[in-house]
Amino acid sequence: MNKLLLGRFPVEKSALFVCDMQEKFASSIKYFPQIVANSKKLLESAKIMDIPVVYTEQYPKGLGHTVPELNITEYSKDKFEKLQFSMMTPELMNHLKGELKHVNTVVLCGIETHACIRHTAIDLIDQGFNVHVVVDACSSRTMVDRYEPLVYTTVQVML
């Protein structure tokens, strides 16, 4: 079982995962502009600390691409398209086992908290990764959907 890190993470063994920050979600996600702004700060910090960034787009044909405000391609070339809640597609898992094999800690942000963030966190924990969900860089369509999964994943890690 992973040691509880209590907010600490080893920079040299970490990656930032940005989940589905796409154009079609902008009008329906609570606090979307703030989530984008906070995610941008995470991207800038990752660049300064030389932390690799991975991002996903959920069904980009229908939901559009990552919002231009993030200028995501400045921070990452590692984009993975998906048709499931979790970011942990076979392609991304192979990337973690290959180019990012040194990573054991993931800092996670994006949308939606109750679906994609929750399932990604659970899948990462199941694979033995330490996961830090950045609360003010995640959201959903409702406040319950935004916060309930954060409590659930915190309890799961502590058990």
C-alpha cells in the first residue's frame, strides 16, 4: 500500500494530468473560468519544475478540443483521446510504462469531478500511483457532483 503523502509529492517522480478541459463544457460546468485559470497555473508550475504534462480529450469530434485559454500544446505533446470516463486508456498506460516510467505520483485536474476525475483517481490508485486531486482545478455541472467524489477518493486512499 502507498504511504500517505499528506500533500507532499516528489517533483522528480510526478506528472500533471489535465482531464477533458474542452470547449463544449464551458457553459455547463460550475466555475469553469476559475477552473481554467487554476489549471493554467498548474501548467505554468509544471513547466517551471520540469514536470511532464499529459492531457485527454473526451470524444473531441462532439465535445471539441481543449480550451484555447490553456494553450495546452505549449506545455505538452502528450494528448490522448478517449471514449471512457477514466483517463487511463491503454495508450496512456503504455505511455506511463514507457516514457513516464519514472512517475509514481500524479497531480490531477480537470472535469468532471464525479465522472472522469473520480474514475481516473481510482484507476491510478489501483495501479499503485500516489494521486493528488487539485480541488480548485476540478469541477462538475452541480456542486454535489463537484465535491462528493473528492470525499470518496480521500476516504478510499486513507483506508
